[in-house]
Amino acid sequence: GKLPAKRVQNIGDLGLWQRSRAYHDLIGFINGTSAAIQGVKTTDEIYESEMLRQLLKLFDNLETLVAQNPPLEQPQRFGNKAYRDFASAMREQLPELLAQLLPADKQRFHNELLQYLLESFGNATRIDYGTGHELSFMFFLCSLFKAEILQEQDIVSAALRLFNRYLEFARHLQRTYNMEPAGSQGVWSLDDFQFVPFIWGSAQLAVKSPFDPSKFVDEQIIADFKEHFMFISCIDYICKVKTGHFGEHSNQLWSITDVPSWVKINAGLVKMYQKEILSKFPVIQHVYFGELMSFESVSPGTTISSARLGNVAPPPSKRICIGAPNLMPPVPTTVAPPPPAEALISDLNVGDSSSESSDSSVVLRASTSSTSLVAEGSGDKSHKQ
């Protein structure tokens, strides 16, 4: 296929991006996956196909490259220059490793998949890593389904095995090479480096959660559940790399403890991702588009799927969140198109997408500095009877 290219050249192109097939596919993929992993622990036994196992092995190869390029002794704290040696070794070896695992009839997707994968691990010039690199890996994952390299039954393991392995490796890079957070808004962003594991992590907790959102910063909860839930593994990592009171270094996450249910947290986080990451020019200008993740506009009136959380998901055979060529969620629901990036909406009400009736909803407040997750209403009555 033709080589992927960057398509968002100026702020005006953000509207085209938000109407693109890639944008709709990405949100459909995130929400469809959220529905599929509800109530599933990262440690549960889940189906892993041979292809998924081959993809996991890529990370064993990447770990070896890190071991072969240990950090250098250098005066400056951030941005260890040995990262550049790792990055150049990765660029040398990944093309062949990826070609080896793709079936013959999927080789035509090699260049596009490779481009997304290469952009997933940080920037070698700046020695930084951020949500834009994470987004490139999301394009890689979504493309694997679009190309039918991964199948419908791989949805759970793509999140809880493959993405989780990516997350662990990204943290390993951040620590080994003291990578700078790319374009971080510091205390106003959800996290210096990641966003998606909070979305998927809250989905895991949307049914049968062993603890309330108010408890996720408790030391005991973190110790007991960090292996089992992606959300808590993120909190654990933040506590390892930051010092001081959680509410000071991670104010946005701290504010989530007030939201009454994980279902509402998930809905709020998806909205926040669309607004704080996906509509920011400094992030999207670096994104590549190709045939699988296409910049072509969807037909007018196409709605973006929302996650239907709060009920246990149906068995995988009934779970269609990825289909080629169109991605349609199990239950299409009408959602207004995302607001233009420059419009500061004072209130974004996110209705409760679960079946419970409740008088509280998550409101995303666009303050002068950033969006925050605020719970409104008198709490979630449904599970406290």
C-alpha cells in the first residue's frame, strides 16, 4: 500500500480529523473494547490466539534492545542519550520482525502497521514520550482488527495482554532513559504519559468492582489490586515516580475519586480524551494516516459510538465492535459530534450510558486551564440500597 502520511497541517484540519473514518474507528474501537473487558481482571485467564502471542513476542525483542543499550553516565537528568541508540536499533529491526509475523495475504499492510508501531515509543530527537505516542499504538491495535490480522475473539486479549504489555514496556523506557513527558500540561493533565489505560481500566471496574472510586488512592487498595486492574496499575506507577500528596501532583485523577460510579468515570474519561488529547493540534499534527486508519471523511450524519457499560458484556460471539470495513458498536447510540477544538464548552453533560437510573452525571468542566471531571447530583443511588 501507499505510505502513510501526516494529514493535519493546520488547526483548520482538526475538523477534518474529527470527521475522519480513523477518528470514528478509534472511538468505536476504544468503546467496543471497554464493553468487552467489563469485569475482566488483567490476571484472569483469557483467550490468546497464536497471532496475539506472536505480537507479544515483539516486546521480548524490544526488551532485548533496551538491555543492549543501557543508559549512559551523563550530567543532565532528563533524556538519556542512549535512548537514541535504542531507537535506531528498533528502526533497524522492527521492519523484519513485523514482516515475519504477518501472514502472506496481509503483507500489503506492512508499511502502514510499521509506521504506527515505530511512532509508539517516543521521539528520538527530544527523548520524550506522551499521549501522542500512545495514540500511535492505538492506531496500530485498531489497524490489526481492521486488517483482520486479529479477529473478534482477540478483543479482550488485545487490551489486557497486548496493550498492557505495551504499557509496561513504555514505562520501562520512561524509567530507563528518563524520558521527558511530551507536551505535558503538568498537574493539569490526567497523567504525564498515558491516557487510554485509565479509560480501559475504568471499564474493567464497571461491573463487579471490588472497591468504590473513592478508594482508588488507598495504599491497601493499590497493593491488593495493582496486578488485577489496569487503572490501579497506573495509580501505582504514579505513586512510584512522584512524591508528595496525590492531590497535589495528580489533581485531575484526585478529582475522579468524587465521581460515584466507574461507569460514569469511563464516560467522562472518553469525553475528556476527545477534548484534551484528540482535539489538540500539537498532538494530532504528528499523526500518520493510511489505508486502514483513513483520513477520508465519514458520510454526513455518522454518529460516534458510545460505550454501553454497567451490564455484563455478552459472550464474544455476539460482541461486534470491530468489523471490516465499517466499525459499528453493538448498540449504536446517537452522540453529538465532538465540539470544535476552539469552542470552550462550559458544561458537557455525559448521560449515564448504563441501564441504571440515576440522578447524577459526570460533567466535564472546561476551566481556564483544563477540563476536570466533576460529579454532580446526590450520588449514585443504584448500588447503595
